[in-house]
Amino acid sequence: MLEKIQQSYLKFPNRNAFFINGIYYSYKQFAQLISNVRNYIETNCKGSEKLIGIIAKQSPEIETYAAIYGCLFSGRGYVPINPSNPLSRNSSILEQTGIKTILCKQNEEQIKGIASTKNANVVNVVDLPSTQINLKPPIVDENEIAYLLFTSGSTGVPKGVPINRKNLNSFVDAFLELGYNVNENDRFLQMFELTFDFSVVCYTVPLCVGACIYTIPEEGVKFANVYIALEEHEITFACMVPSVLSYLTPYFDEIKLDKMRYSLFCGETLLDQIAQGWSKCTPNAKIINAYGPTEATVFCLIYEWNNESSSKKTFNGGVCIGKPMINMGSVVIDENSKIISGKPGEKGELCLSGKQLTPGYWKDDEKNVKTFFKARINGKDEIFYRTGDLAFQDDEGDFFFAGRIDNQIKIQGFRIELGEIEHFAREFIKGGNVAAVGYQNTFGNMQIHLFVENYNGNSLDIEEYLKSKIPEYMVPSYITSIPSFPLNDNGKIDRKKLVSMCMELKQSFSN
């Protein structure tokens, strides 16, 4: 990947690499900023510093992207840290990684406070001296970490997912092997914050082909900013989460994006009905549904939606997730961990293998034992990852997502352990009984409803406490106290019944 980016700089030094907050940055300007960061790291950071922290705001600036590549070109891995997340969450990330250097555009008081307690140095990238441009790829083992992302953990402690250089390079190679005709004339959308792994494809692939990346501003309504960017900059390749389309649906009759060539979705279920409407807005675009957890490097299954035949390739209204990309494998297993792939329609847990698969969770051997297993496929031993997703195949070998087997959902593409929300809610009410469930609102987007058993306090107090512990997107939309929880035949909380109650309460709220 880094060699491809170096070639883009050498071939297109004066072409635009980024458009951020109304300013274009050329490949030469970007290469200069990368080299400044690289020089600082190679000069000031010890060889034992394998991971560098990067302050990643909701709407990253050019220096943030330069910091990412400065880390990669110096042979280090990076850890994006969102300063808007709760203090305790970011403190846990620094504690788990032992980071000693944190790169930023502006000094964030929260991060400076945490860093001082962890003996870490906060470096303002803007202040770094200019140096000779150096985009020569480093000599580094493919098993070294490229980046480390922290996702929601059911114990209240964020869990780290390391992606090594082999994983990242394999993903980029697999993406380019899909046969999409992308080049230096394309204009790519980047709408995600950098702690969300879907952002990786948006700031790697375009630079590999010499294209320009268009970001959206932090101010204003996000879905509106996305549409403005798509229209004003005539975006040709857009990676989005389906929930963006849910908010744009009322305006489909007015939207016409003739320049769009590829519209790729990931992170949530893409509904066929919405895909049909969007196809009329983007008449010249291929609509692509992608699937993959953070542990498998962005995404690893692909399905190209087709207006004529795709209505037959849906489950519960959701578009098929397709087949694995190159160098990846996928199987479905039953409750006894027996592989049942190849049996059309039979549901089980989707498991993944291949070059994009993380080597394991960060410093969590117990979870690794539970989540990864070895199986012999076609005469070869493979390591598989249990996704926790229910899936099945049809008679054409395409996979379909059929829900979760555990207590985890996605909102705006972010994976959320409902158990983490429950953990902090119980912490606040001193151990009382709680249950968080996800349900779809009238726009088809996932929301969270927290139920608390026999709670006489003010639900706003719980909400404020949760806001101090978890990111905004994880805070429940509704918090309701009920006398007692419904139980199923096994004596467990009947979450399906709670979801039904959500729908009833939602109706009463609307009235």
C-alpha cells in the first residue's frame, strides 16, 4: 500500500489529494506533511515505541491524515483517539497501550491531562519543522501493527483490535482486485471519524490510485453535509453507512447524482427498498453492499446490488452480503461448532478466515480462546473468527446476514455491546436490574432503549451518568422504568418482549 501511495506522489505531485474545509491539498503538500511527522518519529521516538497515539476529531484535518501516514511510513502503528469520548474511555486506551507519544493538530486539554498521568508526550504536528520529502516505504515485518482500534467491550473496558500490515495490505489488494475502474480522476467521499474502521478504505484506496478525497465539515447536520458534498463536488465513489440514506429518503425525488460511479455501503443492514430508491438517484452507479467486522479489516464480503434480480437476494428486507473477497474465507457453523456451509438456507454463526483477519484481541488471551478456533478446510488448517452474526447461504453460495446471536448491535456503523451500556447503568443505580435493547425506528435506523427494573429516580440522572462514561452514539434514546422484567421459558430476561414493548412505547410517545 505504501509503495502505491509513494508512486501516486511521484506521478501526480500537483494533483489534489484532499479537499478539507474548503481547501485543496496537493500530493506534494501532503507528502511534505507526512515527511515532517516521519522525521520527528524517527528522530525522537525510541525503537520500542511501536504505537503512536493520534488525536482524531469528528472531522479530521490534513495534519491528522499526515500523522497517520507519518506513523506508517516510519514503521510504527497508530491508535486513533477521539477527544470527545469520555475521559475514562480514553484513559483506558492509553493505559492498555502504554503510548508515550501522541500527535495532534491542536492541544486538547483532556488528552494533555490524561497524557500527563501516563507519562506521555503530546506533540503538535503543526509545529514540526519542514524536512526533505521521504516517502520511501520502511522495511518492516508484515506482522507489525498498522493500527489499533478500540471497540465497545461488555465489561465496560474498551477492547483493542490490532490490524497488522499484512491485514491492511491484503485488504487494499483485495479491494483493488474487485475490478472497479478507479483512477486519479475519481473523487472519493470520506464521511467517517477515524476511530470507525470504515474510514480506512476512504483514506487509503484513493491515495493508492492518485485520486482526491473529499471530507465533510463537523458543523451542521451530518447527513445534510454528506448530500452537499456528493452534489457540489460531483463525488464519483462514496462509501457510506445505510442510515445516511434513511435520512435522505424524503428527498430522493429531488436527488440526481449522475456523476456517481460507485456507491458502497457497510456497517449496517442495507435495505433493498432503500437501495431501489437510491439507484434512481444514482442512475450511473454500481451499488455495492459490503460486510465485515473490525476484526477482518474493514470488510471482506461483497455483493453488487442489481435492481432486476436483487429483490430475490434479500432476507427480512436486507440485501445479500455476497461472497468473500480474495484471500478470505467464510463458513457457517452450528451450535456445536460443526461447519454447515454449503447447506442452502441453514442458519448458523458466520465465521471468517484469511489474510485480513486480526491476529487476536489486544492483551486478551481469554477472549481470544473463546473467539478464534482452528478448522481444517480443503486439506488445510485455517484460523477462524466467530463473528457472532447469524447467517446462511443460498444455492448460489451467497451469504445473507440474519441477525445477532449475542447482545450486540450497530448504530451509524459503530458496533455497540449493549452489555457495556448495561454495565454503567447498573453501576449508577448500584447494581439494580437493567436491560438495553436495540430496535428500528420509523426511518429504519437502530435506536437503543434502556429498561430499568423498579427504578424510582429520575431517568435524566442515568442519562447524564452514561454520557460521562460512553460515546454519544451509545447513549440510549429512551430510558424507561418497569415494575419487573418479562422472562422467557429459561428464566432469562425476554429481550424480544422488551423490543415489542419498545414499539408500543414508541407509539405512545408519538401520540
